Amino acid sequence: MDEAGAEEGALVAAVLAGDDRAFTGLVERHRRELRVHCYRMLGSFEESEDLVQETFLRAWRGRGTFQGRSTVRAWLYRIATNACLDFLDRHPRRPRPRDAEPAQRPWPGSPPADVPWLQPYPDQLLEPIASDGMEPDVAVVGKETIELAFLTAIQHLPPRQRAALILRDVLGWSAKETAAQLEISVDSVKSALKRARSTLRTHLPERRLEWAPSTAPTARERELLRRFMDAHDRADPAALAELLSEDVRMTMPPLPFWCSGRDAIVAFAAHAFGPGSPLYRGRWRNVPTRANRQPAVAGYIRLPGESVYRAQALNVLRIEDGGIVEITVFEPHLLAAFGLPPTLPPDSPLGR
């Protein structure tokens, strides 16, 4: 047995003896990857936090059932997966179809699925997804398995198909390991996976297979983000139009609002920042960040008569061929998870 295995064995023995400090040390090294797993299952950052805590509670209560036939990591993944499936059984939900033409907004393009529970995931919490060297097969979270388009697509899958796809195609577990995790037969895993992959292909963007797994933003992407922030600062719809692809799409979960096409989004921006909008005379400050391996911008506004900039939105961008193809606008209440405050003083070094 190697040193890492011996260390884990000693921790497991202490846990089985009732040592809660040893238990904390044993499970905490897996917190980050379990949180990502629960996030993929649920699509909600806040719920993933809750389900990790539920996983640890179940693990403590059932610590006597750990027989050492699998790794602690596999044991925790099984508990986390079942906790997520139980949650989804109690709170069934599927993406809702939208009207092809929203009332008074006859914009072009197919309506995107309505996934009101979708939330962003801070990139700073994606690294490192590892276990202090004890699990060398734990991979860095790839862009193609955490982007919002992928998260939205897998929400269309029934929960157990979703679990099978995540365990097999994302985490790389074998069919036998996945069957053990889900307590079903290998044939059932293969059948669920076949149906899941077929469904997924119909909900992913056409260029899904061309997405690069690299996590580092390119110089072109950084420049586009700078121009996006500048256009937002100046409330300049014309400057924004130069950055958008012709078939760009915008959604605002949990709101049912959606907008498709460059002209439609520019028209919306002109309306939102026009003289009739309360934002018209506000001063903006934007702070760059990253969510779901995508560039993002936290927007703060200082309205006339106020002394601070207040968080207004978190914009997550999907970029292809040097243009913005999708904007997902989230409410700002999760900014603390990104290490960002709810307000900025006028002299704050953050942002622009």
C-alpha cells in the first residue's frame, strides 16, 4: 500500500471509531469535486452547496456501512448521487418550453428552454478539483462539461439518465462502476446512456464538439470583454452591436425573458438605457470575473443621489469566432461566491 493509501486507511479506521475530526478531514478533501458533481446534477449553485452538506451528513450517519471495497471517493460519490436523485424525486422539474413569440416581443429565433433554477458557478471554486494527491485520477473540470449551454442541455434529461451520463461521459467511470453507483445493471446503464446521449444531441449548440477544453482566456477574448465593459459603461448600443453575432441570444434566469438576434438585443439595450429608464442617468462600474469557464462581468450602478455602486447583474458570455453568441444575465445575489461585494464605493479599485 502506498503512503496515500495508508493515510486514508488510518483516517477511515479513526472515522469508524467515531472520530469526528478524522471524518471532517477525510471528507473535506472531496468537497470541491462533490460540489461540482451536485451542481451538474441540479444546475443550481446554492442547491449544490446544500446537497454536499446532505452528503456529508449521510456519510457520517452511515459511516459504519463503509466496508473498504471501494475508495472513499467512490463511496462519497454514491451518497452524493443518491442525495441528488432523492432531491429531484421530491422536487421534480424539467425545462419549460417558451412561446415562440413572447407577447409584444416578436423577435426572431427559436425560443430557448426556460430553466429558471439555473445559476452560475464561480471559476475560483473550480480549482483545484483534487484530493491532495490521494486521488490522482481526479481531472480538472473541463470547459465543455461546465459551460452553461451544457448545464442547460443536461437538465432536459430524466434524473437517472443524467446521473448515468455524468458518471460515464463526464467523470469517466466504467459501466460496471456506474452500475454499482446507481444500483442498477450494466445493461440498464448502457440503455440509459444511449437515450441520454441522443437527447443531449438535440439540445446542445451545433458547434458543441468544437468547444476547446482550454480554461485560459485568449487575448482576443480579453479584448472583447474589455470592449463589452466599455460599451456597457457608456450605455452605447451601437458599440455593443459590434461585439454580437447575428444570431446572439440573451436569457435572464430565473425570469422568463428571452431575446434573440443582434438587432433585437441592441433594441433592448437602447430601451433599457434610454431616457425613460431609471438606469439612464446612472453611472456604471463593471468588474470582470469568470463563471463556468466563461468570461463574465459583474455590473454595478450608482444612481443619482446615491453614494455607492450597487450590484445590478452578473453577465456570463459565450464567445465563438470572436463574437458574443450568448449572454446569460443573472441576478447579483450570488456575487459573494465570486469574492465580490454587494456594493462598491466610488473610489473602489475594483472594476473600471
